[in-house]
Amino acid sequence: MAEARLSAFPPESLASAVTSLAMLGAGGAVACLARLGSAQPAHWRRCWDAAALVGVTTLGLHGFGEPAGGASLRAWSFADTSANLALAFLVLLAAARDFAPEGARRALVLAFGAVSTLGVAHVGAEKFLGGAAGGLELHALGALSGSQLALVADYAAVLALFWRGRERMPPRARRLLPLLGATAAVGLLLAMPDGERVDFGFVAYHAIWHLVGAFLVALLWLVQELRFAEAAR
């Protein structure tokens, strides 16, 4: 039966199912590490709990939603996108608490809370109502859906907040910011092609995106760990 189940996966779906384990591992690892003697405060520990949830929903989508399709695929896809949006918003809340100007913090949180809510509404309409309200077509590069655009907006704001607060970071954490931005840019490029697209026979973009996303979660955790460990000395 396991053999029949394996053969049911198209190669690109199998690749995504396997690399989703990297997301599960990264999310689970940072959540556990944050609870085992980390110096990070509660508003960052909540982010790592959300990262663990993203690992679960990513595996659920690619391991159980595909290739079954139908209601299972729609439900897992909605759960996965919503979990990613929740993670992005929690990271934004944490970064805003640490680095946003006090007078602008409330407006920033409300604005990006609305962006994230619209992202969840977009994927809900797409999966359960048979249509999606817009997105961004990028021709040869692919496209970004409304929910993906919400994720891009959240993480762009996070990077801007980190850059604003870089002088308050210890040098070891500050030196990782360019790598954090570059990794996020690579992840964006990998997210744009169609999820089933494979070039050169082995470049399965969505599957590789999982690996880059797992690295991004681990790197983001490391930046915060360096920040707060230094402050605790």
C-alpha cells in the first residue's frame, strides 16, 4: 500500500512532500530551542511556536492534501497559507515592539493586521468560493497571488524594521542582516513560478523554496538569539 501511495505522487509533488520535512524540522527545532533556556522574550517565542505550526501545515498540504485533491487539498492549502500569514504577522509584531517608533507602532500594527487579514480572505475565496481577487502577474517569472503579496508586504516591513534598529543590535547579529535580506529575496524568486514547474529536469522551484524557507526560519531565530543572548550578559 505504501508503494502504491508513493507512486501516486507526480515527481514535483513528491519533491515538495519530501522537502516539507525541512520546514517541519526547522520550525520544530526553533520552537524547542526557544523553550530550552533561550534568552528570547515571550513575543519572539510565540513566533517560533507559529513556525512549528507552519511546518505541520506544510507537511500536511504536500503529504496529505496532494495528490488527493478535492476538499482535502483545499483545506490543507487554506491552513498552510493562513499559518504562514500568522507567522509573518507575529514576526512583524515582535519586530515592531522592538524597533518601531513608539508613535507609529499602533498604526503600523493595524495596517499590517489588515494586510494579513486580506491575505487570509484571499486564499479563503480562492479555495472555497471558486475565485480569487487579484494578484500580480510577472510573466516569465511567474505570479504572486494576493495572499503571497500580503506575505511579501509583511516580511518587507520586518526587514525595514530590522534595518532601522540595526545600531541597537550586537555586531554578530547585525552582520547577519544582509544574509537575511538576500535569503528572503531568493525565497521570493522561488515562490513566483507555478508550484508544478520544474526546469532542467530537477529544479523543482516549490520544493527548493521549502529548503530556503527552512534556512530563513533558522537564520531569523539565530539573529534574535544573538541579540538577546548578548543583552543578557
